[in-house]
Amino acid sequence: MATVLMVHGAFQGGWVWQKVASSLRSQGHVVHTPTLSGCGYLSQNIPQQEDATVYIENMAEYLVLEELDDVVLVGHSYSGLICGALMMRFPQRIRQAVFIDAVIPDSNRSFVDIAGEQFTQMLEHHRMDGDMVRPWPAKVFGVAGAEADWFEQRLRPFPRRAFHTPFPGVFDPTAVLTSHITCTQTMSPFIREMAAKAQGFSWPLYELDTGHCPMITCPEALIKTISTIMQTCEKTK
């Protein structure tokens, strides 16, 4: 059985992992789904100048204070940057990492540097008063139908600066055994490009025929894929 640390993406919270975490726990795994400061139920306390450094420190402190070792680190979307930083800082604590439709870091480059001009324009279009960004519509996350209202009600604004913070130093894609799950119906072109980037790093690549948030749209398929990845890792030890 594994200890799993699941890190949510921008605008979301630990709530996004409900179904996945519940299923993994029923299999005997210990699953942690922390919420980043200013997100989810912590949204009332968000300072507008929050940047990626704060989120990285959130998860670093969580990992250390909870005394997590031999961890399966799971990151979605924006949190690829956070997980990448944890991989660099704590390779001895992380058994393997799983990126779910997540941005793969580049050394010393920010999210917007990697995402490009189209994303930068989208960011400015959603900019609120101050330095906050309102969430994208549910359809951009790939969430539709009856689940869309439930999903959108839980999204919260996110600091614009967090997308502009450079990755802290060098990213080494070989530091931790890492797999990438790509969602083939994702609307974002640069997120779809992460699949080729993962292959360039020789990371095992898995596909889900869904939009950007498989933990909402197809949790059973995502759970099966994560379980397969963890089992494969055990066999290769």
C-alpha cells in the first residue's frame, strides 16, 4: 500500500479529489488531499500577492510536518510546477510522481513562459480588480452537464502572480520516476503539448479520452490508471 499526496490545480481545492481519494483509501492506501492557501475553504484568507513560491512552501511544509516518506506525488494542471519543485527538493521522500494533464516545468521559467501568448491573453481577459484571476468556465476544464454547476460553485479566484513566478532553479526530469497522464479532449493547446514533452523525457505516457479534469469527468478510469502506474512502479523496483 502507498502513501499518496494529491495536489490540486489552480482555482480548485482538495475537494476536487473526493471520489479518487475515497476509492484509493478503500484499497488500503493512505491519501492526503491538502488545500493550497487561499483556495477552497481557505479562500477567505487569500492575499492578492500570493505567488507560486507560497504554494511550493505550503506543500513542502505539509510533506515535512506530516512526516511523509516513500510518497506517490500526484499533481494536476497548474500543480505540475509545485510537484516539480518538490521533486527537486525532496527526491529521497518521493517514490514516484504522477502528472495528470499537468504543466511540466522548465528550469527558471514561469507558467506563462511555458504556456505562451494565447494563455497570457486568456489570463488578462479573466483578470479581476487587484491582481486576482477569476476561474475559467467549467467547459474549459472539460466539465459539463449536471456536474458543471457543482464544480463551478467550488472554484475560487487565483492570484495572477502565481502564473508569473519562475520555477525555482533547475528542473531535472530524471530526479524522480515520473509518469504522465494526458487527457485527449483537453481544450488547452499547450497542455496537450505536455504529452510530447513527457515522451521526450522518456516518462511513461497514459491517455484518458476526456477533458482536463478526469477526477470529475471519469474518476473510475483515472483511479484505474493511477493504480496501474503504482503497480508498475512496484514491479520495477
